[in-house]
Amino acid sequence: MYDYVIVGAGSAGCVLAARLSEDPDVKVCLIEAGPVDSSQNIHIPAACAQLFRTNLDWDYDTHVEPYADNRRIYLPRGRMLGGTSGMNGMVYIRGARERYDAWNQPGWSYDELLPYFKRSEDNERGADEYHGVGGPLSVSDNRSNNPMTTAFVEAALEAGYPANHDFNAAKEEGFGFYQVTQRDGRRCSSAVAYLHPSMARPNLTVETDMLVHRVLFENGRAVGVAASRLSEQFEIRATREVILSAGAYNTPQLLQLSGVGPAELLRALDIPVVLDQPMVGQNLIDHTHDFLIYTTSQPVSLLAAGQPEYVRQFMEEGRGPLTSNIPESGGFVASQAGLELPDLQFHAAPVMFADGGLGVPTAHAISFGADVIDPLSRGHIMIASADPTTKPRILHNFFAEESDMDAAVAGLRLTMEIANQKALKPYAEALHNPPESDSDKDLRAHARRYSETAYHAAGSCAMGMVVDPELKVMGLEGLRVVDASVMPTVFANPNGPTIAIAEKASDMILGLPLLPPQTVAVAH
């Protein structure tokens, strides 16, 4: 019996477990389906793709995507302490203030969330009006300094785009290097940042390798969860709240398994309906990106990262190729004149990054391209069985809206424009899997054939649709959702925003005074 039971030890769950257990009178249980985060490939930044399709990955795929050549697109999700923050690209991006304000959810404007970004952060650049120091989450500058991702930034400037030293300050627009969630060159996941320093607390219990089957309800109130480890069955009870932090795919799946979702679907699967809530699993959002891969004769890509001198550099100095977060540099740009905010985000990686990270690099290369920041296409998640071990049916509907394809084509044109600049000439020697031509028709065909997820799933239990502004599931008692699924829209690499949301949620859950809003300068 606990006060709070948290399902999912990912970006949000680790924050909640640490913050709630700061009160010694509160008993907290954190449940994770995967194991502890002991694999060395978690903590070596450049090794993140080595985790794909392993026991540390939920290893999801979309259903056939009807607007993307009917492909099934790979969707990696972390299944370990730290969740996807243990296998992501570590890019620390918050997103533009206007997009938070557009959520129109009380308490969730940019000014109201900024103090929680700062509370979470320990930025090696120091504190200022946008950044904090002394928080659990280490945010650092890139320590790889690959010449190709440096050349990418130089090429973008040659093409006439502005430089940006801090994408998380007054404006996003421009190109530069991303700050990353690393500490001394190693990954700083939410488990490293929040959970491990809290594990010795007697009021915090962490259960690993335990799969939650469903939330238990009594008279419309969540009172615990049913779970299993191997063949052993458990009921873990919560006297105050059950908090779902299982992520944008698994949280709606778990709600539906628990009888909270579209009644027609639940009845078809013989699941007793607790609450007919048709929006559970709807509004699924993600960013698409279409990397162009340019091969080079220069032996400077991450193919060389395993060489003895680089291993020694990583172990002794916490620097060099093994510290690469993969998408080292990038930028934000508007695809057309007249837009108030950039609608494309570039990532540049010093490696042949193909097939959503599943392709084996066969040559030295640099991969770069644009994400569509504000997609209008929406997908959904639906369970396919009452069996909790059955993977859910995920459909993102990439490019269902024509405007998303238009932005993707504009991104491809800008990618090729940057590739043609002088700074990239030594590295952009030959284009791997090129478009047939630069016509709209052929660029659209390339986007449909090669676009992948940017791994930014969100929105499937959104505020105003499934949860209220306090993140409580509307229509039920004692049940809250705290993860990326509560974002009505997603417009940045979501790890940093998810951590900030969990920081604020922890104050809400404990009934603590919320940090006062902070108004900062607005760029014009």
C-alpha cells in the first residue's frame, strides 16, 4: 500500500518519483516494465542506436501509413529506468513561447512553465533569465565537435541564415549546435538525473521488470494497479493517486486496457467500460523528418568512433566522437515568407543515419534534414486485444494533411541548398538515395518513401481532451497522467518539456505553492 503509484520510469516518472518522495511522510512506488539502466550502451551517447530492437526497446512500429507509401515505420521507445531519455538523441530544446501560449490551458503558458524548466536544469553555461543551475538535469555543450556538423552550421550561415547560440533563449530562428542532456560527456537520462540520487530513500520503492496490466477502479476512483513479473501476479494499491507516466503510446494503451477509452472498442474486446472516453489515444502527433545522406571520402564520421584513441579520450576526458548525441547541430527556419515562427527544424548527424537508425552505416557520411514542426496530421493508438502483452495498433497518419507534405518538400529544398554551400563541399561528395529530381513531384515521392519519425510522439491524452489542466483524467477520481501524451501539440524535442511538465505536476500533486510565472524578453 502506497500513497502514490507511478506507472513508467521514463522522462516524467523519474521526476515524479524523486520529487514526491522528497516528503518523508509520502510513500511512493515507481513501476517500470523494463530492467535497470545498467547497459553501457545507455550511458555512451554515440551508442544509442545499439539499443534499438533490444530488450531495452518497446520496439513498436506504425500500422501501414497510407500517405507514406504504405510503409510500417519503426518507433523506438525506451524500456528501462529512464525510459526513452535513456536512448534518445539528448537534444535539449524547449520550443517557442508562442506555441505554449497557444495551448490555451490555464497554468501552462510559457511564462508559467519557464520557472520549472529552470528548476530542473543545471546548465554548464551558468544561470540567466532563461537558464538555471543546480537542478538535477545536466545540460551541456557538445563535446564531440565533429568537423562535418561544424561545416553544416557554417554552410547554413553561408546560405544566408542567421546564427543562434542558444535555441532556448529569446528566439529559435537560426543555426548552431544543440545543447545536450549530458554530464561529463555521458548521457544524463531522467534516471541518472532524478531517480538514482533518490533510490536510497526508505519511502521510495522502485519495481523493475514489472508489467502493469490495468488500473484498478472502485466506484469511479483509481485505487491501484494490477501487474505481473514473470508468472507472478501483483496488486499494488494507492491511497491517494495512480499516476500514469508510461508515454504517448503506452499510457493510452493502459487506459484502454483499464476500461477508459472508446466504449465501442472496449466492448468489442470484452473489456468492461469504466468511462466512455473516445479521445483516449486520439490526437497522436509526431514530427516527420527526411534525412538526406551525403557520403564523403573523409574518414571523420562516427564509423571511426570505436578506434582506441577515441575510446581512451571518452574514458579519460569525457570528450570525442563517443560523446556524440548523433544530431549534434541544426537550426530553425521558416519554409516560406510571412510565417511568424519557424516551421522547420534541422538536425545534422555525422553518420550515415538510414532506415530510422536501423540501417548499418556502410560509408563515412553526414545526414541532415528538416522536421516539420507544426504538423496538422493526427493519428491514433488503439489496443488490438485485452491481453496487455499485445502491442497496440499505432497509426500516425503522416502526411495525411497536404500542408505537412508542402513543408516537408520545402525542407528538402533547403537541405539541398545548404548542401551546395562551400563549407560542406569536402563532405557532401555524393548523395545516397537521392530524389529523382528537384521537381515537386519527385521531392514528394522522396518524402513519402524515406521520411521517418523524429521520435517525438505526444498528444494522445491531451489537456482539454482527456485530462484537465491539473492533468487529472476527466470523469474519474484518483487518476492523473503526466507524460508527453498530455501535450495538446508538440513543437520541440519533447524530453526537456516533459521533464518540466513533471516538475510542475509534482507541485500540483503535493499541493505545494506553484512557482510564480517569469516574464522574459521577447525577440522581434
